[in-house]
Amino acid sequence: MSVMERVENETRAHNVPATMRAAVYRGVNDVRVETIPVPEIGASEVLVRIDTCGICGTDLKKIHTGSHSAPRVFGHEMAGTIAAVGAGVTKFAAGDRVMAFHHIPCGTCYYCRKQTFAQCEVYKRVGCTAGFEPAGGGFAEYIRVMDWIVERGLVRVPDDVPFEQAAFIEPVNTCLKAIKNLNLAADETVLVIGQGPIGILLAALAKRSGASVLTSDLHARRHEVAAKFRLDQPIDAATEDVVARVKNASAGRGADAVILAVGGNALIKTAMDAARPGGRVLLFAQTQHGDATIDPAAVCMDEKALLGSYSASVAIQDEGVELVFDGYRKNFDLTQLISHRFSLEQAPEAIALASNPQADSMKIVLQP
């Protein structure tokens, strides 16, 4: 690093303000934009100025159910610029463009050895915060990235990739993990129920396996967005029989794999009915505990496998990152999934829209 670059980095670090704006969770359905201190960093940590942070369904679940104590600052689909680095940080410098995973596993425990990383106790610790109890922090101007995240979960973003694209790295990883769990083959038929941003990502990644992919949703507008990702077998769930369409497309068998990308349990039966005997059903959006009715004979006699996939996998981190970066340069421009961009001051409006999706709303992002 040249003397001029070193001076520039030090100047950037010294220009960090003492306070910042943040969307603070104060209780169930209560998020307020407030002025709070910029988090202080310690040795081996970095401070990141957030450019873009997506609103994820898990953020909304926490806000609406009170599953986490208040106060907190949520948001984890984030990318921005390093504003300051702590002592001992050598791989990054102020001014670097980055995205940060908020969970990274230990790599040595039983669950890590089995590559079930989301069950690792270290993974369950959140390594990014805007203050208060660590909760991601992306709904703020600055976040503190802790040492184990800096070491293994901070990703440098190339200059030719916009922050909006880089903010999709974490959700793309979660979707890629799910698709790999299904072990799809090129001669298979896949149904993805739900064509919100996550459903489209899952369907687009499934199509990369060579499988024939059908998508269902209630809103025609969402199918129009999905078509930009070469998803060309839409099912209008408002007017068509989804199960019948899938069987018609698979010689009467049903789908080899069904992915449920819609929260709640109401569509689990549809997913099971749409799967062929011996097929697989993957629950992706069922993140709340509760009762669900499942026909046990469909699992036993029909040999249908019921699977789950949750959160990201460090084992495919590099693959997912390259997919997002290279995809922007080619035919996987994920910024096409963004329907609404809000300032941080508009965070309550953004959260309200994300909580009550409309026909024309897809990925909603905050841009402090």
C-alpha cells in the first residue's frame, strides 16, 4: 500500500461520526428510526458503512413475533464499504468494498464435521452488530464486524459489481445449499411453489442443474419477473390446479422434487400431493415451530422424502460468491429482483410493505 493510500485510509477512519441513524427494534411490531452511537470496534474487527441491506423474511418474523429481546437492529443481507479497521487486521483496509456474512461456524465441532453448519453453536452467534444485542445490524448506517467474521466471512466486492448485487450473496448461498441438498438430475421435473425473490432464486438455481422447472404463484407480475431468469413454465395458482399441471408435465407421475418457498404450513399438503412416489419435498420457508398435518403414509408407503434446508453453508461460500459476481457480468443480474428501494428514514414503511407484499413488490432494500 502506498503512502498516499495509507493516508487516505486513515482519513476515512478518522471521519467516522460518533452517532448514526438506525432502525431500532423496540418490541413486537415496533421499529423506530433513531440516532444511536456508531459501534466501536476492537482488535481484529472492522467497521462497515452500509450501502444496501435487503429485508429478509426472517427479519420480519423476529419483528412480528417478538422472538428476540429488544432493543436490537436487524438486517443481514448487506454490503458496503469498510470505514475503519482494528489493530491486527491485515487482509482489509478502509475503503474496501465488502459484504459480510453474519453467521460463520467454528469448523471443528460435531455439526461442522457433518457439514450441518447451521446447528453449530458458534454459527448461532451473530457476528455483526449496529449496537445492542448482535442481530446483523444492516438496518443502520454502520455495523461492527467481529473477528471471526472478518477472518472467514467478510468478502471483498469487485469494483464492477454493484452493492445491490453483492447484497444477494447471503440469500443466494442459502438457496444454493437447498438445491444441492436435493441432488437434482437433468432428467427430473421440479416444482417451486412461490415466486417471491427467494422462490425465483431457488427456481433459477434448480434450472442450472438441467432439470425441467415449473413455478407457481398467485400473481402474474411475479411470473413476469421470473421470466427474466428463463423460468418459462409458470402456473397461475389463482386459476389453475397446480398438482394437475405438474402431473401433466411429468407423464402423470408428479414432480421429482417440490420446493416450498412460501411461509406457513397451508401449502405443505399441496407440495406433498405434487411430488411423485419416491420424490422429495423440501421445506425452505417454514421457520416457525407449530403443528402441521402430514399424511404419514405418503412418507412411508409412497416413499416421499420430506427435507429441510436452513441458512447458509460455509462449504459453498466461494461457489456462491462467484455465482453472484460472475452472474452480474453475464445473465444472473439479481438487481432485477429489487422492486422497491427505501432510505433508512423510511424503514418503517419498507418493513410494512415487506410484511404485506403486493403483486408488484419483490425484494425490498434499505439504502442508508
